[in-house]
Amino acid sequence: MTGSEISVMVVDDHPIWRDGVARDLTERGFRISATTGDAVSALRISRTVHPDVVLMDLNLGDTSGVEATRQITQEIPGTRVLVLSASGEHADVLEAVKAGASGYLVKSASVDELVDAVRRTSVGDAVFTAGLAGLVLGEYRRMAVTPDDSNPDPPRLTERETDVLRQVAKGLTARQIANKLVISHRTVENHVQSTLRKLQLHNRVELARYAIEHGLDQEGEAPPD
């Protein structure tokens, strides 16, 4: 997907910052479908324009960006949320991810980093400022002390889907997985999308959590069946 094919909504309560981000992305070829400064209008507009990516600030007044993220990802599954926040606090990162955010970028990121993050988020990658991906995966490992046996008959994955899922659990990007497994980037994406459908998950962050909960972040485990 090229930049011009990716629609982005920018949500931030600071007009100068919001307009600056929108301008930077427009100059790089992205299509800005909307901008807004509060969570309530972000949800309302998202229902109408269905952006590919929502750039979401966390501090939005009465309703937080976390709550807006939760509502958007629940109501509009095709829209992915990338948090763009001044805060790099671990609690804020984990709260946003648990609400459904596909990634988390701090506002000190460069324009090039932002552009790359939006592109990767639009195709389903989990994108984090350096150091934060390990935090999220570490939290999921901590939470996965015991396996979830609530589903007696989980979906059966193919051997290759399990191979790809194992690499997702380690925090690898689609291109890194493709290189490691010696398959094409498109093949990795196909396996990821197939696995998401089978497991009824929404993004790679949820996929990584599932894999860790089932012990697939370690080599040599059998596929869940």
C-alpha cells in the first residue's frame, strides 16, 4: 500500500501540533481523512470516514485517548490505532495496547520514523518506539504464567502458520520473519491474516499475546491444537 492509498486521521488536542503532523504526512503522500481534537468526535468521525490509521494522542480532556482507542478498535475493526504521545511511561504504553492500539510512538520521533510507523501500522505491523516493544512482550510473558485452558478446542493452525506466529511472539517484523523463514514478505502477511481470522484477533499485538500465552515464543513448541 502506497502512502497516497493510506488514509489517516490525526487526533490531538493541540491545534498547532495536530496541523503540523497532518501537514508532514500530506507532504509525504498520505491522505488525511480528518483531524480532530477530542475523543468523542474522533469516534464519531471514524464511524463515517473509516480511516486506515488513527494517530491518537492520549491526553484529550474529558475522554482519554485510551478510551477512544478501545471504542474505535471495537467498533471499526478495519481501522488501526497508532498512539502518538508525549508520554513514554510504561503504564501508559501498556494501557493503550490493552485497549487495542497497534503500536505506540513518542512525539520525539522524527518525521521519517512517523512516516514509517504509519505505513507499517496500515499493513498490520505492531510498531513501537525503541525499547517499548520489549516492555509489551515482557508484560505479556509475565501475564502468561499459566496457559489459558478456557477454550477446550482452539483453532488448528498449519505448521507454517505456527512458524510465523512463533516469530511474531519474538517481536519480529514481517520482513524480518520473511528473511528468517526464507519466504516472501507477502507470504508472511498471508499467514498472519489467516491466523488472525482463525483466532478471531484484530492485530499483531493480540497475536503476540496469544503466542506467548501458548508458549510459542520458545523454539520447538508444538502448534496449538
